[in-house]
Amino acid sequence: MPSELDSSGRTTAGLALPATLRTLAARGEPRRYRKGTLLISEGDRGDTLFIILSGRVKAFSIDARDREIIYAVHGPGEFFGEMSLDGGPRSASVVTLEPTECVVLTRQTLREHIAANPEFAFELLDGVIRRARQATQSTRAMALSGVYPRMVGLLEALSEPHADGTRHVRDRLTHRDIASRLGCSREMISRLLKDLEQGGYLVVEQNRVVIKRPLPQEW
């Protein structure tokens, strides 16, 4: 398989990897996956780290009532799977959301890389701390905030401004996707989005949310 990084260290998505991550990626095995491929199963034991070159994946769990809880969506230039490098069970499942290309590395390869490039240990630690902080903030929001403020925060975090003054959510999100991220029912999200759409705050077309004007902080 040809290299998935060009001479400038750019991924197939055109994203330049940080130097330390690029050096690590050169040690791994490039792989391509179809949409819907389960890369990691929660509870399994594994010793592989994935660096995403193109495409997107989601980390999720299924609760006792078969409800999906989405922890994060990762894209090019990010890595995942580091939580099981201590030999413990996987803390979440990961599936591809679209055709995805990754570099896959073993724990032994990672150790060899850290021995040769000690600074990468700090980068890896930064990533773990950042995700732990995000998990803490998400848990706090779920415990202390209502569904509506959390939904507004999610839509604003995932949206980008356009020249016409609107904001477009980058990902195509179904009502179920939003509910899974917020830990609530799909019916509640459908009702809130419908109310906001009727109020002229946003429109939803083919699972694409376009925010037409600033969303009210309370509803």
C-alpha cells in the first residue's frame, strides 16, 4: 500500500500532522476501512493506537436499555485507542462514520517511539488530560444543566460561521445523534428543534442544521 503521508507530512485529507505525530505515523501500518466498520469493541483488550489520516470515527457505548451514548467524534490528525495501552479493557467502542484511513500502531511500537522521542509522551499525556477534562465537563453539564442549554452548547461548538451571517453545523446529525451526545430522548430533541425552527432560529435540511440567528440561552 502506498504511503498515506506525502513528503510534506500531509495526510490524505490535506491536513499536516504535527512533527511528533508524523514521526510516529511513519512507524505504523496504514489501513483503509469502510463506513460502519467497528474498529474497537468496548470491554475487549487491545494494544493498538490509531492515528486518523482521513475520515471520521465516533466513540460510543450502549447502555443497559440499548441506548447509544456518544462520547466523541474524531477526525483527521487525531488519535484514539490510547486508553487501553496499559493493557486494560477498552473503555468505549469506536466505529467509522465514513470511509476512513488510519495508521495503526502497537503498544510496543509506541514504547519504542517514546524511547526515541521522549517529547511525544507529553503530547500523548496532553491528549489524555484534554479528553478527561472534556468528559468531566460533559458529566457536569448533564448533572447540572437542562437539555436545552446543553443542546445549544453542542450546536454552537460544532458550527462554523458563513459569510451570510448564518452558522452551519459541520456534521450531519440526526435527532438520535444529538440525543445520544446529550444523554436524553430523541423525542425531546425533535421537539426542541421543531420549536426553534418554527421560531425562525434555525432550519434543518437533510440532517444539516443551519443556525439563522443567535439561539436564545433559555427556552
